[in-house]
Amino acid sequence: MISFGGGLPAPDVFPVQRFQEACHKVLTEHAAAALQYGETEGYRPLRELLANNMARYGIKAKPENVLITSGSQQALDLIGKLFINRGDRVLVEAPTYLGALQAFNVYGAEYESVPIDENGLRTDLLEQPLRSGPRFMYVLPNFQNPAGTTLSEARRHELVLLADRYGIPIIEDDPYGQLRYEGEHLPSLVVLDRENLRRDEGYSIGNVIYLSTFSKTLAPGLRLGWIVAPPEVISKLAQLKQGADLHTSTFTQFVAYEVARDGFLDKHVKLIRQIYRERRDVMLQSLEELFPPAVTWTHPQGGLFLWVTLPEGLDMKAVFKSALEQNVAFVPGDSFYAHDGHNNGFVEGSRHMRLNFSNPAPAEIREGIRRLSIALKSHLPASTLSSELALDMR
Ligand SMILES: Cc1ncc(COP(=O)(O)O)c(C=O)c1O
């Protein structure tokens, strides 16, 4: 089975030797502290390292603005716990990250979905849903999961302005921001909010809560993410975190600090970018060569996913079954939509599939796309296949 399903990093990029050395160092030099209970907000040197690292991307937060979490997934849960009362509405992109919906569902969230296009969230459609007073907006500006799209710079400016005008906080989820394979880095919403609206040198106030993680740059098994927010919000989230798990594993935080320090994280991210850029290109090239012309897909500038759109009228369940018979897997698009009562019986996402290109090796990507194209072609009417492909089918 070749899987384009999960959002898994390539295991061959895990810096195993650096982890071995870090574990050894932590246990020989810092065992008493690393094996002890720690502060809820997180290991101070790690928070400082993160603050320094983010400053290079324009996020000039202080360690007091950083709360270490057990993965970004816990950050989403804590945000749900802090903000959502049963029946509150959350504004999300359509499609959006499934794990966020799962986290918010637990607290009884209802949803207002706003569609995305190739430039990310359709900010031209935001005013009406914002007027209806959602608790917050949950947005993925960089290389969105699942669609791989990036929010344009103009829309970023518009988004923070609109959010401020209607007093709706933004949760900016950014696990992939550093994994850019082409084009220039675009400013984060948290940066634009501060620069355009607050004239606040620090992060003492602000309308954006920023999330990121080591899952895609070091290893998801670490379960280490972080939240950047004004200290007042950090202290509320820390209280909730205390009730959940006291603090994120001290040992893991010490190890991550030793791994990431002295410029290693940057060097490693460069290596990952090279490897994933190649995989993305192999997938795009294979799609171009093998998929029927009636099928389209996004061209992600970074991240781990691309989003395929099939012609109308295909039965995605049947396509999925055929794909599994060909020993290739993907995630059907309908998983990534909140059900907000506007769907009129239409299953949103039923024409889409999410494909991951970070985990399979280039040769597997090529072979997997070949298998997927066979599965697809068996469901497409001959008129939608090119003459060459139609010949191929016989
Ligand atoms: C958009 C998004 N947010 C959050 C997460 C959760 O990341 P973590 O492994 O840090 O919990 C993921 C994981 O794939 C993700 O894609």
C-alpha cells in the first residue's frame, strides 16, 4: 500500500544522531532538572530559543508570550476550552484542518464556514459572517491543511483589519510556515496585527493568537508545540493546561532545546525543504503526466499537501474503494468540512481528495499516482479522458 493519506513527515529526515547526542547530554548534565516536574509555561531556555527563532520571521514575542504545549493539537484543545461555550459559533475555512474541528466539537462549537480559493480564505465573503459574531476565526494562512493554498499578502492585511473592526480574535495556526519551497515568506497575521493596528512594541495586547509546532520540523513524536499570545491570555491558557497535564514533558523539552540550539534547527529545516520540494515536484509532474485533463489540483508553495478536484458527479466512495484495490490511499475531501447547516444536503468536499507528498519516497509517489490514475480513470466517462488516455484504457 502506498499512502498519500496522513500528514506524516518523512522518517528519513528525523535527525536521529542529534537526538541521541541530545539525550545523552541531558541525562549526563541536566538529569535532576530534566526528570523533575517543571513550569506549566514550559522550559525557559526553550521559550527563549523559540522567541529568538520567531523574531527572524518578524514575530518579536518575548518568552512571557510563549506557552509550550503538548503539540499544537493541545493548543487547539486549550483554545476551545477557553473560548467556546456550547452553541458558540467558530468561523472556519472551508475546507479546514480536521483536528481543529475535532478539538472544537468537544466544547459544543457550531460553525460558520467561509470558502477558500487558490489565494486562501475568501476575505470578500467575510463581513456577513463576522457581523453575526463568531467567538473567533480559525485560519491557516500558510500551505493550508488540507488544500495546500497560501493566503495572499493583500488578503492578510484585509483579514486583520476586518477582525479588528468586528472585534473577532484570530487563531492563526502555522505548523508549515517554515517549509516554503518557492516564493517569498509572507508576514504572519500576528505580525500584521501588531504592526498595522497596535503600535505595540511587545505582545502585551493583540487580536491574534499564533500557534506552531516542532512536529513538521523536528519530529511529531516529540509532541511539542507552542502558543504566542498576550501574557494575560497565556496565563489563562496556562491555568487550563495545568488542569490538563500540569506541563509538557520536561525531559522532551530539554532534549528539543539541545537538538534545536546553536543553529541546528535552521540547518535542518533547510534540508527538509530540499527533500520535500523534490517530493512535491515529483507529485506535480506525475499528476501532469498521468491524471486525466478533467481533474485539477493546487500547486502548493510549501507544506505537505495538495488538493485534487474531480469532475462533478463522481462517486468518491467508489473512487476510494478502487484506489484501495490498487493499493494506494488518500483522504477523501469531505472529512475537512465543518457541518454548519448551510449545506442543503450536498456533501461538501465530495469532489476532492487530499494527497500528502512528504511521507512517501519519490519513486513511491510516482507509482502511487500511476495507481491512483488507474483507479480514477475507471470511474470517469471516456469523454473526459484525453484520446491518448482513452486508448490507454482499452
Ligand atoms: C493545521 C494543523 N494544526 C495542528 C496540527 C497538530 O500538530 P501537532 O503534531 O503539533 O499536534 C496539525 C498536524 O498535522 C496541522 O496540520
